[in-house]
Amino acid sequence: MREFETGPERFRLDEFLGNEIGEMSLIRIRRLIADGDVLVNGDRSLKGRRLDKGDRVLIQAIDDGPTSATPEPIPLQILHEDDDLIVINKAAGLLTHPSRSAKSGTLTNALAYHFLQTTGRLIRPGIVHRLDRDTSGVIIVAKTRRAHRILTRAFLQRRIGKSYLSLLSGVVIHDSGEIEAPIGCDPGTWPRWRIMDGGRRAVTRYKVHRRFDAHTFVGLEPLTGRTHQIRIHCALAGHPVVGDLLYAAARDPIAEQCGIRHHLLHAHRLTLIHPTRGGEVEFEAPLPTLLQEVLAKL
């Protein structure tokens, strides 16, 4: 049994516990909440409840044994590492963290192995944001609880700049602009995440970098953080991400010609204030080889 008292930040219940218990996965925390093993001021609650200052959060059933991800020797491209954080250029196809169906072979497993080799200790990676399995690019991971709390708060408050690069189907006419449409989740449809009345506000800014005969290479900046936001908004605008099998109405011919098996969306840059040293830092991940080859072919 473990008990916590909340501070002034109005975190969701699952986010609050994720910050406080860095060694426990978010999936496990949400399972405890769903099972009624987490009480807020003595009552069962939902994972999305916003907590108020002074709330008492009690976990009734908890195994305090080791829960870190199993270390696995998976190659990593490290862009930066210091005492507080590590920045990775994630490869397309690599799942960020274990899921119900995939228990190994993830970025979390790879990082656990890296930390064990470099520190001699089993440190559970503090995942503070995620990329889709098939989205490549820069992802930042906290190495300490303090850094995890600060970075999580920065992401929640939209104080971290995120920019993506992507190849879209069709020729985008305007040089720049914004796409705004609410995104929500409907468990009864597939895909579950889609444009819908009553969804949460979602805004994506875009800028054309280069036009081809039937494609456009663009920069994309999500001003909000909805699931699959960029892919959904690009498809809504009539220019789906090349290789997107979920939201594109049809497979782009260039995907067949180049043997593309995943969407060409790349998290290019993260800009943030360093969680402990202060000062703005910027991390960039180079374009993946496949995207470079497709652009050269076009």
C-alpha cells in the first residue's frame, strides 16, 4: 500500500501516478485504476480524473518488487545523453513501450539494456511522450524522477516545440497554413481516432518545403497533442502521409514502387528547456534513409 498527496498541478490521475512511480509502467497503473485498487480521497476513480491540490491518492494493492522492462540488446541511435535525460533517433517499426500484445522488442527494452550496460543498474526509462510504432525520429526519455516530472509537466503545458517532416500524397497548393478539426475516440469504429463532433480541439501547422509532380514534402508542427493528429489532419486535407495504411483512402503508387511498408512521417526536431540545467536545447534527428531515397527518386 502506498499513499500520495497531490500538489498544485492538475494532473490526470494516471499521469500523476506515472510521475510519482517512475518504475511502474503506465499500462500497469491504468490496470490498477480500472481494477479499483486506486482510491482518490477514499473513492474509486477513473484514470482521466483531474486531481486538485491536496487530494489523497491511495494504491491499495501493489507489488513493490522489480517492474523495470526486461533489458534487450536492441541497437539505438543516441543523439544526446547526460545525467538527466537521453535523446534517441527512434527507427520506424520500433514500438515505444510494451503493450498488451507486444511484451518485448521495444524502445523501453532497448533503453533498459543500455542503462544496465552503462550504469550497472536496472533503471526503468521514464517515457514522457510517444511516437507511433512506424513514426521515426527524435524522442526524449527521462533518467531521473525529477527530470520525468519536469518534462511531463512541460509536455502537458505545451512548452516543448515539436516539428515533423513528411511526404504527402498530392500537391499542396498553399505554401503554409493550419488545419484545425476536433479529434475524438470512438471505440465502436475503426480507426477509433477520427474527426468527430465533441472531439478535443486539434490544430496542426504546415509549411511546404518542396513540391513534386504528385507529392509534397512538408514540415508539420502539431500545436496540440492528439493521438494520430498529424496523420488524421493530413488525410482530412486530402493529402495523406505516403504509406499510411490506416487513414489514406488508397495506397499511393510511389509506396508500391519503392517498397514502402510504413508511413513516411519523421519527428525531426524537439526544442525545450533542459529540465535541470536550464537554457533552451534543441535536438534533431536526421532523415531516415528510406525517406531520403524516396525524395531522391522523386
